[in-house]
Amino acid sequence: MTIEVLGQPFTFKSDSDASESRAVADYVADTVKRVKSQCAQNTPTPDKRAILILTALNITSEYFELKKKHQQLLHDIDTRSVNLLNALEARTQSKDAEPV
């Protein structure tokens, strides 16, 4: 698969299916365009390396935020599962203790 970033074609291979690889490539290209546009507001001809570094930092920041949210979700699921299991066990034990 080939992606064009800042006028430069980059060819890469992926173990993912073609549509997923295309989505990743498009995301990178779109992020580069967004960063380039932001940089152009401050500098008429922004440095390509700076654009790419800022793009990498932006994508990494998004990744870390999603990773943090994912960890919080896993923690919440774990806590709710334990609470549910405890409630079910308490309910089962109270029914077992009832006289017949």
C-alpha cells in the first residue's frame, strides 16, 4: 500500500486487511494535513520534519488518552463484575439459609 505524505510517497506492507490498512494510512495523511495547516498559521513554509514530529506527537497523545480510557473501562468492568458476583453470592447464601 502506498500513502502520500507531504508530497512524498511511502509504500508499506501490513498484516492487516486492506481496508484497515487504508484507514490507518488515511488517518495518518489526514493528521499530517491538519498539523501542516496549523503550522502554516504560524510559519508560511513550515519544516516538514517539524510537521511529522508534531503529527507523531499528536497521534501518540491520542493513543495514550485512549489507552488510559481503556484501562479505566477495564477497571470499571472488573469492579462491577466483583460487585455483581458478591451480590449474587450473598443472595444465594441468604436463600440457602432460609428454612424450608
